[in-house]
Amino acid sequence: MTHPPPLSVTLIALLILISITATSASNGTVLIVRGNATITSVNKTFELGFFSTNTNGDSSSSYYYLGIWYTSVTPKTYVWVANRNTPTRNLDTSSFELNRLGRLAVKASENVTVWQSSNPEAPSFFQFRDDGNLVLLSPDRTVAWQSFDHPTDTWLPGMNLTRDKVLTCWRTVSDPSPGFYSLRLNSHDFGEFGLVYNSTEEYWTTGNWTGQSFSNVPEMNAPYIYRFNFVDPFSPTASFGFKVKPLDPTGSVPLTMFRVEYNGRFRQYTWWNPIENWDQFWVRPSDVCRVYGLCGSFGLCGGGGGSRTCECVGGFKPRNDAAWESEDYTGGCVRENLLCGGNDESFQGIGAVRFDGAVEKSFFGDKGRCKRECLKNCECIGLYYNERSRSCTNLYGSLLNLQKLNYSEGGENILYLRVNGVMKVRKSLNLVVLIGSIVGSVLFLGFMGVMGFVLVKRKWNGVIEEDREFGVLNIRVFSYKELHIATRGFSEKLGHGGNVQPSSTGKEGGGGDGGGAGDKWFFPPWAAQQIIEGNIGAVVDSRLGGAYVVEEVKRVALVAVWCIQDNEVMRPTMGMVVKMLEGLVEVTVPPAPKLLQALVSGESFCGVRAESGNGVSSGSGFYGVDGMAVMSSGGSESSVGNVSSPVNKNVNA
């Protein structure tokens, strides 16, 4: 018995090698695919058929699209979609055919057409080419219609972009319908391409064509796999495309593409066979928060550092929860509860941010007047205020593109949004509890522990007088006489820094998590290390019972460690501490306080240098002697350089 050839081979033979007239059905249509059937290009690089992005397994809630994808790539990577605005609902009745008018058509059922090609004349041939292009040829073998002239979000080798051929992103990662972002040729001079929001707001450009590359894309000058070609630049007929250079004498080329992603970024992908994954070689904008309108009105962009790229500012909630769950944040946020003119209205500090979209009214005055003027008008949504210049700006309308700045980027202009006063009081109380439990514990124990420990160590080693000439910051050097008087002949203990024992005697047992009590035998350095390593929950007072906001705990804990830095230049001022605790300024991860660790471990500590008029200071250090920490002298040397800052700002020391 002779078996029929596979469906894909049969269709390729019929549709590519034989004229349409010879294969037409009695009703004048040619069926290409139906249901879950597919066809592949001759070299099997691309596959065409119906697909659904629904992953919950419920076919009743699925939408089906006719598309093209890479045959060998898993999970499927779609490069073209026909009916992205009008999906079908039933896979079994969905079909793709060449109708009697000579047009390609996607049908939801026998009598319902949801999409068709726009070719004006009936073709003679249909081709599904190896480059992923779907083509209709006229009798003279010229192109009557091709999918490359109607791209979706993906730019493939051999495809040219013009003023009429625009790449438009998917709405979400699982919704192929057109989104807000597109890549298009600049219509002013036709010499550059730009990423555009909602067809109006351009937020990134390639820069003008220089003859070899675009001025804002220097990567084009690097030796790579592409060969770019710009025909008629700076004219309405401009056309830009690229081809891929063969990697070896066999002529093989890698799978590669450019794509406008659903979040508004333009990225280049190349398939890497050794790891069977896409190599993301290049992306613009490099900072996702530079994408216009990404988080919508009153959405704050965090750059993807947390579980979400965007979050609503305090006092606001997502306009559409379902959309946010699908990572479509463009709908933005709405105010949770505010009765204009009520007595419970207040302002919440959002921080130093950049934003667009608001109408501004500026004047000079104190912060109280600034707030009163805003509260007089129900249309006022908030204000930003600069305490140094006493400049006030009341804001009206909506805020777009909210992104936090650090101090070095202009963090003196603090944004305050109008909120319900009850909510602000509740949040403030939680913050007070956290500040009291963490900052109080770390700072108090750190100060008392270090001072008591230093005094006890010096008593046993008898090196007090020798160490007086060395300038370790913030540690006063006491004379033997002063200590003798203060301790009544060393008969009274001034204090202690925890369960401090010489290293030769070992460490006490007695519980604790992680590595046992030995890891916690002196609280301040242990707590600082836990905070720096991100184990914030370990230092929170257990009496809170887990009732705290992780981000607030993290911010407070990081501030605490900045406040016990060895070098006082690195410690924030009280004014900056307040801004950091309120979340008005970004707080970076601090270095570990080496002095605390050296005191309890007996390790060497090179010390910190005191300021002097000519920039030259004495060095001092700690070294271990039989498990005890003592101070040693060091030579004078120049101390010039950059010192870390809690707010990402270099301080010239």
C-alpha cells in the first residue's frame, strides 16, 4: 500500500510549484490550512498556521491567530500575525485560504472572513519563502502582495522599512493586537527612525544616517553579521533594510531579528544554538523607564528591579487590575479615595522624580503656602518644592513617566501628591515602628558596644598612651588616669559589647538561626552584614509578627548601616537621613563597617583617615593579638579620592 505524502509537502508542491488556476477547487478557492494543520517553508526555517497564546488549557477562552513562527525555536517565536485585530474563537472551523477574488483570507467559519490581503489583482502563484515572507505573484512573476509589506512587530532580514511600513508592538506579551509603541521612519527628513508612543510622542531616535550607520547606534560600525542598506535616504522614497552575512563557506546564516517589544523597547535577537536560546545583543532605550507612557498616569517606573516594572504611587491603585497582571501598565493608576475640599486632605512625599504631562503653575514662597494654594483648587493634583530656592510648582492634570531620581540627578525638587490624610497617618505609624526597632537597635548597640569594647580591650593590653597619637575617627582615646578614675580603680564595668570572648576559647552555643549563636555573638557587625546581604528579615524585631512592609524595612535598615560607617564623610546628614527614610531619595547598598568587624574578629583594620588642612593625615589600624583587638600606628600619607555615598553621589574626600 502506498502512503500519501505528508500534508506540508503536498501543500508546498501544490501551492508553490503549480499555478493557482490548476489547483483551484470547484468554488474557486484554494484551502491552505485548516484547524491545527500547518505548512513550512522549503528549508523548514519558518512555519505557518493558527496559534493561541492562551496557556491555561481552556479552549473556550482562547483566541486564534494566523501567524508565522520559527520552526526550530522553542517556545514559539512569532514573527508575523495576519488577523491581529480580529482573532477567531473556534480552531476547528478556522481556515486560511486563497479566495475566488485571488486574495488570501482568514475565515472564522465558512461564511465569516475576519481578514484578507489587499492585493488589487488576482495572482497566479502563492509562495511561502525561506525568509519568512508570504508572497502572491502575478502572471508575470512580479509581487502582487507580500507579508513583508505589512509587518507586525518583527523586522526580518530582507524586509525593508519605509515611511509606510511601520513596526507596531503587541499589546501585551500574550496579546498580538496592536500596542502603543511603533518604530517608524521620521517623516520630517526621512533620514532617521524613531520609537513613537501612540503615533505622536517620540522618545528615542536612531539619529541621522551618516552614510555607514545611524549616529545614535555606534554598534552598527562594529564587525558583525549584518549588512545594512539605506536606499534614497533623506527622501520620501527612503527604504532601509538589512541582510545577514554567511558564517561559514556553506552559506549558513543564524536566525536573527529586530523587534519592537510590548513594553516599548527595540531589541535585536540572534539565536545561539549552543544554549538553544536567544542572545539579546542590543536594546534601546537601555533604561526601560525612558519608554514614554509605560506606566500610565501616576504609575512609578522602577526599572524592573522588583516583581513589577511599574507601581502606583501612594494613594493610587491600578485602573485595571487584569491589565496590570498581564504586564500592560499603560492604563495607569487612579486615586483610591479623595473628597475634594474635605478636612482629611494631605500631601505625601513621593521623592525626587522626573515626570511629564502635567500643567505647571510656579511661584516662590514657603512650603505651607505652596500646599494651601494647591488645596484651594480641586484640579490641583500635587506639587513639587525646592527648599533651597523656596520655589513651588503646583501641578494640574496627570503625571506620566514618573521615575525616581537620586540626589546627584537633581534630587532637591521633591514631589508631593495630594492624598487622603488617614492613609498617610497609617503609613507614618508603621514607619515609626520600623525606625524604632531597626535604627534604634543597630545604632544604640553599635555605639555602646564599640565604646565599651574598645575601653575593655585597651585596659587589658595597656597600650592606651601609645595610641593617643593616632586619629581613628569618632573614637576618643582616654588616658590611663581617666580610665582609673572612671572605673574606681577598674573595679566597676562601664559596659560591654555583647558576648565578647577571645577567639581561642570558642563561642557559646545557645540557639540562633543560620550558623548558630556564634554568628550573632556581637550584634552590630552581624546585623550590618545581614542587611548588606539582603537578609533584612533577620534583623527585624520578632514582636512585629511579620506585620511590616519589606521595602520600608529594607530602606530603614540600609540607612542604619550608612549611619555607622567608619568614615564620617560617608555618613549622611540628619537632613539626608530624613529624606532617605521617607523614601524621597534612593538608598544604595552600603559597604560593611570594617571597624566593627575588626574589633570582634581580631582581623587587621587599616583605619580611616582624619581630615587635615593639607589633605595629609595619619593612618592607624587594628591588628589581632591573641584574639584581642589593639591599635597600631601607621605612616602618614595623602588621602585623596572618591568616597562612597548612600545616595549614589560621589563625594570628593
